[in-house]
Amino acid sequence: MPSRASGRTVSFEVDGRQLDAPVAPGQVLRTVLREAGVHSVKKGCDAGDCGACSVLVDGEPVHSCIWPAHRLDGRAVTTAAGLGTVEHPHPVQQAFVDAAGFQCGFCTAGMVVTASTLTEADHDDLPRLLKGNLCRCTGYRAIGDAICGVANTTTPAAGTAVGQSTTAPAALRVVTGGEEYTLDFRSPTKLLHLAVLGSPHPHARVVSIDVSAAEAMPGVHAVLTHHDSPATLFSTGRHEDREDDPDDSLVIDPVLRFRGQRVAAVVAESVREARLALDAVVVEYELLPAVFDPEQARRPGAPLLHGEKTSEVSRIAFPERNTVAAMHGETGDVEAALAAADVTVEGTWRTQRVSHAALETHATRGWLDDDGRLVLRTSSQVPFLVRDEVAHVFGLPQESVRVFTKRVGGGFGGKQELLTEDLVTLAVLRTGRAVQYEMSRDDEFTVVPTRHPMRVRVRLGATRDGLLTAMHVDQLMDTGAYGNHGIGVMYHSVHESTSVYRCENKRVDAESVYTNNLPSGAFRGYGLGQVVFGVESAMDELARELGLDPFELRRRNVVVPGDPMVVTDPDEETDLLYGSYGLDQCLDLVERALATPSDDPAVAAADVVPEGPSWSVGTGMALAMIATMPPRGHFADTSVALRSDGGYDVAVGTAEFGNGTTTVHGQLVATVLGTTPDRVTIRQSDTDVARYDTGAFGSAGVVVAGKALLAAAQKLRAAMVERALDLTGGAASVVDGGPLPEVVTGGVVVTRASRTPGGDPEHVVVDAGQLLAAGPLSADGSHDGTPRSVAFNVHAFRVAVDRSTGEVRMLRSIQAADAGTVLNPEQLRGQVEGGTAQAIGTALYEEVLLDEEGRVTTTALRNYRVPKFSDVPRTEVLFAATHDDLGPLGAKSMSEAPYNPVAPALANAIRDALGMRPHELPMSRDRLWRLARG
């Protein structure tokens, strides 16, 4: 390959400034801009598929990741940063702020660049014009609103932020390309880069490895192998209790259990030099027998993946039969109840591997600070858990490791893993230099854990009047080569999916099984979506057998306050409580909406049955329940401090990745302390800033960290009032029966009796400066994540299905959510829409495909099919009116929950249209075409 020196220098303009840059043969515009420090351009795919890197070249939008850099001479390039600034945003950028047209925001810089070229005449053609720009978070409705000039946010008065659609604190930085993501900064020292040699075999042992030729190559600083790896076993899955996951992984393992697993890593001056050196590593492998089907993997005589490990040390349930976890339990007598039932149904449903497809790939940059501490800047949902595990694996004192994140470009559970940080740590400790490891989009598909594929068999029995008498769920999941989340996902998948229904006779058989496929991991819904697909499909079939409306069948069988939430043990102690209950409202809201024409013109325009005899119309619904916090404890420590300018500094550990916690945290503090969110400065997701936070997963950012922050703000308010009373004469000076001291922007108003007999009360303002003159004012707040409440979601579709092609058109999409007190209506609506859009992708399009030898064949977004603007209907979002006693100001979590009922609701609608039931996801056109033909 030619060296950079054999290229040439191009001169061009970027965002109004002249730039002369060296260009290598074959180099693209994106890498030239990033190397020049233009961080408003993002890397999402490097294949022209996602649009995160979109820029204008001489006014025309292009994907800079495929635009040849040698054509740059004399050109003018405009990025989102060149369109406008925080102080003077472009009108389109301001429109995205006003419409809340982003969540994680990683796609937004490219999205606004494309949108800036559109005119009002283009508004009716957005599905086509935005086909080159993907968004994984929003569901696109808010993006369309932004382009069409629809404002969805408000500016609250002091003390009124909760309940209003306030703007995200980072909004203007996101839309102008100035918000920092993981790699959006220049290293103060020369940076080394890391590249990984992956296993070419699904199961093998490294017999010998010769790295001498690679070490001698230009630019190479180190070649890391299993000889350099710590001997400590760990799991890439992260939880509050590290023993929730099996210890079955090494940083670099001489036994390779899936294609792509790390064999060696090269640390070099550039990515190019590191990759060239990988080709010089000579490895001798002993090939081992492999198994790819979980049914076969658990049978006697199957090849063992972790047979050398023990249950006691690694917490693998049955290593001798490749089973990482198993659950077999029963209450009552299911077989007898099924035999006695008036009506029974049964079926087997299969769900596929799904990629998180977060647009920011996994990446970590690590270095040693001036005190010799290891510092990791990483794309993670769990910085504190990463710190603790890195310290554990490498035998480091916890205080000698700092981990922090900036804004994270999407997570969905995929960044609840330790996938890059351990290897960067090894490289930094070996070289003493700053090292960066950035995964490619190919890596995201081939080595990053996916959603667990499952086989779910459901059997139901009922009386003729529609009361459940028997429920049996038999679940088998492929956890892949490693058990990260393989225990937790299994248990969670069969919990709320079954406990939402009352039934005296229940049985669950569930197993999580190792195979030589790429690992599975945490994914939105954490296993519920797969089992809910089976249970809710079976419930729909039961309604048909009974001749009952599907809404009515659910009403007769769902748990209500006072009912225990039982899986298989009615005496099991649980911290799940009904903090509030809105499932009945959700059922009513969706049923009424489905039966009533929408008054939203966009929804009404889509609700038109296509012409032609091959189209059939159907409706379907499904429900889901989910705990509002992860089990086994979830901890957050926060603090709030008063500033001399009357604002507040907040320290909180949770990460922001489009979940909107930062916005809600500002609202909570502003409301309690009588100010506006813009006067609240939040520092977050840094182990040096907050004392502790388990992490942003399980939708815990609002209900755990938010509740801890609420407690801190309330304590600070009390302290401010107490000090103000001291400064103004004490509590006795407050008018009897009159107003208590009021905390307002900048201080406290104390009302006290007039010094003149018969005069009006005095209102004394004690400002922040006076309050702080007697010393700092701050308060801490903590929450342990218990007890937990439950949230509910009900979804319904009306669809048209073309029997001749298998095409599905979604005519109506409706979801009602029981989210307790709605803290930010627009943001919560966006979470529901985004979860629905991602679930539609799961239901109809998305699948990570493997061949018969465990080789991933889906390696690019273009053949994976993340839903585009044109693929997602406008979902009508409705909220139940509840107040949860366990959540902050009555709120429940709602980031994961909207995903779970969507696929079964869509499957039930398709079954209604075709008269035949789909049993496998995705319900792609070819599968539905075959189904329609029997």
C-alpha cells in the first residue's frame, strides 16, 4: 500500500477557513476533516449508508465517508459547524432545537446539513429526500417536525419545569456539531492506535504465535497476545453485582470460541500501520469441534466451550452441557390444568439476532495522567462499572483508575459491555502512551454482542369464559460463545412476560446455552421482547379460539393491584410493587383510538387501504409489563451545590446517550429550587465527578439517579431556607400561618411580620451571595433502586398486507404508556416513538445473519436495513394518568418499555389480515409471501 508521503497536498475551504491537508491515495473527505480536527463530522459507517458524516461540498450534500479527498482542491466544504453557531444557529438548526429533533444526536450534525438544502416544496417528499440519513433513536417524527417548522418545546418559568417539554441542555451544541462525543478531541500527546487480529475459526486453540515480524514493522510499538493478558477471568457484561454474570472471558484468550474473537492486537502510530502489521502475525491453530445450534449444544456429547471451567469459580450452571443458566419451576399442575381446560392453544415462536446499530461505534481512548493514573474516555453506559472491573482484572487500586464519558452516540444496552476498555488498558500499561481503539461498523456486526436469539414455546389453557387456567413457557436462548448477560436476560425474559397474567398453574422451562456463534448481550427490553412475542401471539390465538375481543381477554386476565406478580413461585419474596397502576387505562386508550378516526392529518392520510384485490387488512394488539428498575440493587449518589451567581452545580454519575436523563435531571433540580433549567449545570458520567452510579441501563437514569438527585435538591432547599431564616432573624419571624420561605432564582424570599404595628408583612430577599457568605451550601442524595415499581405499555396496529408480494403497510400505529407523572411530554413521546421504530425494525427488517459455520454475513448497514424515514409510521402516543408513589415526583421509567409490545402487536395484525400466523422474526416480505401461500 502506498505511504502517505506518496500522496499530495490539497487546498480547500472548510467552514470558512482555508486548509491545506495531506491526502493519501484512496483517502476520503471524512478522514481528512477528522485528522484536521473538524469534529462536527461523525463516523457512523464509512460506507455511505448512514449519513452521519454528511457535509456540503460547494453547496451540495455528500456523504464525506465515500467522497474522494483528491477532488478537494479549490472546493468549499461546509459542516454543521459552518452552518451556524450556538450563538447564531442556522434556522434549520434552531428548528431542530425547537422540535426536539434528536435524542442521542450522533446523526444530527449530518441530518441538519442535509435538511439545510431542503425547501418548503420538499416537505411532502421527505421519505425520499432523507433516505441517506439514518436515525436510530427518534422514530423520525420529530425530525420531520423540525424540517417543517413545527415547534414542540417550551421555555418554562422559574420553578415550573417539571411537566413541560423543556429543551435538552446540549441542544444547540448538538445541532451545530459542537457537542463532544467520545473521540471528539485532540490528544495532547501523540496518539497510538490499536487494531485487532480476529480468529478465522469458530473454535480453535492457539498452539503458537510469532509476532517478531510484526514488531519490526514501521510504526509498531507493541504486539499484544494471550501471553500479555492478565489471568483474571471476567465478563464483558456489567452489572451492579459483578457476580450476576459468569466469569468466562480473558482480555486475550488462547482458546478462541467464535469467529472474530481477539487473537492479537497491534499498537502502532496509525491505524493503517497497525492493520498492516496484523498480516505479519503468524499463528498456528489447533482446530476444535464447534456447535452452532443451542438445541444440539446442550445434548450429551456436544463440543464443550467452557468445559474446563467450574460452576463454583465461573458461575456457569452446567459447563458440562454448555448451559450458562437454567430455570425450571412450576406452581400448580400445568399438565393437569391443560388437560382440563375448555380451550388450549400452543405454538413455537423464534426471534433473531438484532444489532443495536448505535451510530457511534464502540471506542475508547486511554492514557496515563500526570499522577500516573489510568484515564479512559469511552463510549459506555456504565463508566463506574467499567472502572471497577478494569481495576479488578488488572489488579489496580480503584482510585488509580478514572473512567468518563462524554455524550454517547446511542446505546440500547450495547454499551453495557466492556468491549474496548480492557484492551486499551492493556496497551496503555504496556506502552505508557495514549492509545485509541475505535471499532469499525464491520466490527459492530461481527464481534459486538447482539440481542439473544430465542426459541419460545407457549402453551395456554382457559375456561370458556376466557379465564387462564394454565400457562407454560419453554424458552431456549443462544447466548453465543460467552455468557455476558446470559444469566440475567434469561431470568428477566420469563419474568414480567408471564407475571403480568393471573394464572394458578404456571410452568417455566428456560435455558441459556453456549454456542460457537458470536456472543449475545444486553439489548433494549432485556429479553422481554422475545418472550412477549410468543406469549402475546398465543394470547391472541386464544382470543380467536374463544371468540373474545383481544382487549377483553387481556382485561379478564391481567394482574391488578393486590394480585401477586407470580412467575412460578407464589411465595417468592419480591421488591416489585404497584407504585401506580395504569394498564387498564392503556387498554382503554388504545382500544378507543383504534376505533376512532384520527384528527391528526398525517395519521389520517396514512390510514387508507391500498387498492387492489391482493391487499388484506387486519388489526392487532399486545401488551407488556416491565419493572422500572433493574433487580438486585441499582445505586446512585448525587450532589447539588449553590453557586454565587444563583445557579446550581449538579454532579451525577449516569451517562447521556439519548435517554434524556440530563434534561429531566435539570428539570427536577430547577423545579425544587425555584429556578429555570438553564441555570442548572450538570456534570456527569465521570468517576472523578460523582461518588457512584451503577449506570444508565434498565431505564434507571430517571427513576434511580433522578430520585437521588431530587433528594439532594430537596435537602439543599431546606438548608438554604434554614440559612436564610438565620440571616433574617430566625424561624420565629415568619408570619404565623403565612407563606413559608420561598426559594427563587438566586436566593430565598422570607416573609416576616412588619416591624410597624398593623403594617404589611415584609418580604426579604436573601440572595446567593448572602447565603454563601456564611459558607458553601451543598447537599448529597442517594438512592438504592428499591423498591421497584412496574410500568405498562399497550400497542395496536392496523395494517394492510399484499398477499402477492408480502409487503406490509402500517395504516395506524398506536401506543399507550403508563409512565406515571410525565416529566417532559415531548421527550417521553420521543422515547415511545424511538422504541416503536426500533421494534418495527426488529419485527419486519433487521437480522444479523450467520452461515452454517458461524460466520456473520451481515457486515454493513446497507444489507442490515435499519428503518429509514419512509419505513416508520407516525405513531399516536397516549399516556395514562397515574402518579407512581415510588418514582421521582410520581414518574416511571420509559426508555426500554415501548419496544416490547410492538412486534407481537404487528404479528397479530398480520395474522388478522392473512388468516395465518407468523411464528418467526423478522416478518420479512419473503416470509410473509410464503406464509400467504401456505
